[in-house]
Amino acid sequence: QVQLVESGGGLVQAGGSLRLSCAASGRTFNSYTMGWFRQAPGKEREFVAATTWSGSRPYYADSVKDRFTISRDNAKSTVYLQMNSLKPEDTAVYSCAGKSPYSNSNHSHPGAYSYWGQGTQVTVSS
């Protein structure tokens, strides 16, 4: 069992930065692929970024590539999302999620993830 709690959201002006954190509890965190997803009002949940258990292979959506950086600290059971050059269209609820190492589903699909946090609001003003 893995429990996830996000923090770090807030209101920021366009061009600014935020760092989201996702603290995990559970013995198996270090073996999980961890992902960040976001959902804006009236839109479907979309993939943002993911990192494998070692953190050596990050994946990004094209819309955030070169602006966002995903990282993890397995000693702290925490995954981060550094968001730079934020745009108003980045406004959404951001959620972290955990994907079992036994899942062969693609890391960009929400259905591949077994565990989800409650989400944190990110609002970017123009």
C-alpha cells in the first residue's frame, strides 16, 4: 500500500516557478514509477511527467518539456516537480501517482497507476 500527499501548489505569475512535492508512505515506493498528472476545469486528466524507480529515465509531455523537471529522492520517499517559465495554460490541479513495477502499461496513461494523491492546485496568472 502506498499513500501519496502533494504539496507546493499555489498562485504564481506567468514566467514564475513552483516546486511541487509528493511524499509517499509505504515500503514499496522505491520500486514504483512515479508520475505527475494535471487536470484543468472541464478538461481530461493529462500526463505531465514520470520517472522510473531509479530516477535515471524521465519522461515529459511535449507541452512541458524543457520547462518542467521531475526528480525523486528515494531516501526521503519523495518525488518532485520543478516547474519553470509557467504559463496560464499550466493552471490545473496537479496530482502525483504511483505505478507498480509489475504494470506493463504505458507511463503516460492514468489507468497504469494504482495510487494517487489528493492533488494540489496550481494557478498561473497572466
